[in-house]
Amino acid sequence: MLIYLTGYMGSGKTTAGLKLAVKLGYTFADLDVMIESRFKVTISQFFEKYGEAAFRKVEREVLTETFQFTNTVIATGGGTPCYHDKMDMINLNGISVYIKMPE
């Protein structure tokens, strides 16, 4: 099973995801970390260098790669579900959980 954590930047997706993965005995993955590892730049540097359109394209490609995972909790980027068909893709391939930022 794949569990995708969504929510605003800074809402705790990574922290909650790590804890949930341990509790379930699942693997944990973070889309932003996957992108940063692949391109050897931070997300903000990627945005500066290539722009948002290029980032969203890469983000979609990396998200698609996660559909091959098994028993994994995946923290998405804050904007991941907001662009194109990514939320539909997430819900077709796993369970989405929205983490609401405390007020």
C-alpha cells in the first residue's frame, strides 16, 4: 500500500511520515528529497535555475516513479497535488492523507 501525505509546506508531512512509516513497518520517501538528490540542488535552487514549469514536470515524473513502490509512506511537496492531474494520480495509486497545519 502507498500512503501519500499532502499539505502545505511546513505542515509536518516529513515528520509525520517518518513516524507513520516506522509504526507500520513501511519505507519512507520524500518527493522533495528525491528531486534534490537527483539534481544535486535544493528545491529553491531548482526553481531559481529552471523555473516552476520545469520543476512541476520533474515532480510529476518522480511522483510517477513512486507508483512502483510497495508499502511506502510518501511525503509530497506542498504544491504537488495542486498542479495538473497529480491528485488524481495519487488517489488512483494509493491513499492520500491531508496534514492540516496547526493554526
